[in-house]
Amino acid sequence: MAPKPHKYSKATPEDKRKVESLAGVGLPADQIATIMECGECTIQKYFPTELKRGIATANAKVAGWAFGAASRGNIAMIIFLCKTRLQWREKTEVALTAAEGIKISIQESK
């Protein structure tokens, strides 16, 4: 006798919208699985597109808020976006010189 197919092997449009919506507000797959009353692997197997689309939607919302804050003059957000999006860095350069034959050892502090 063949095993019974999983209830989400033929997910309804309502199930798909629910998973995408939950992912769209930032819930991880394990918490979505709890709400959907199944395992995390089931969510990942039967709803990969909805998870990706929901995550992308959530990221777009947050990015929009961050960009809006920077556009309104929020200095901290401007600095953050410059460092993360434009790869701006605060660099410190140190030049060391020593007489010939003298060994210089540098240890990074934690």
C-alpha cells in the first residue's frame, strides 16, 4: 500500500498566501511550520517559492524604511547605508619602522 501523501503536497492558494505572508513579516521557517502545524522540512519542501518571495518582501520593506530615514536626514542611517551599501570603511593605517635587525611583533587585542 502506498504511503498517504502529505496534506501540503497539493497546497491550496490559501496555504501559499499564508506562508508567504508569515515569511513576509520576518518569521523563520521553523515558526511558520509551527503555525501551519507541520515540520520545518515540509515548509521548505512544499513552499520554497513562497518563503523566498516573503523574505524578499520583508527585506524590501525594511530597506525602504532605511532609505527613507536616510533621505530624511537621519545621520546614523546615512552612515550605516554608506558603510553597508557603498562599502565605505573607516580605515586606520599604521606605519612602523625599525632599525635593521630589530623584530617588530604586533598582537591584536580582543
